[in-house]
Amino acid sequence: MKDWYGKVRQFLSEVIVELKRTTWPSRKEVQGTTLVVIVTIFVFAVFLFAVDYVLSQGVNWIFAAFR
């Protein structure tokens, strides 16, 4: 049981050391990348809507042709 406690303690101390080495992005960088993600999601949403609409119209046209 003591061995488990020692391993956990060593792990947590290594985590603290690694977090001290981490370079965190600035607020401006976070805002910029967030904006890029939001714009990208919007572009993909519009693209997928257009593809879905065109394909559904094509399927409806095919079904209407065989009535």
C-alpha cells in the first residue's frame, strides 16, 4: 500500500513540474482561434445544408419521375 502512495505522489509532483513548463496562449490568441473555429463551423454548416438540399431535391425528382 505504501508503494501505491509513493507512485501517486511522484505522479502528481511530475504533473506540477510539467504544468510549470507549459506556455499558455494569450487572451488575444485564444480569441483569434475561437473566431476561426466559429467561422469554420458556420461555413461547413452552410455547405452541408446546400449539399443536403440539392441531394433531397434530386431524390424527390427521381421519385416523382417514377410515379
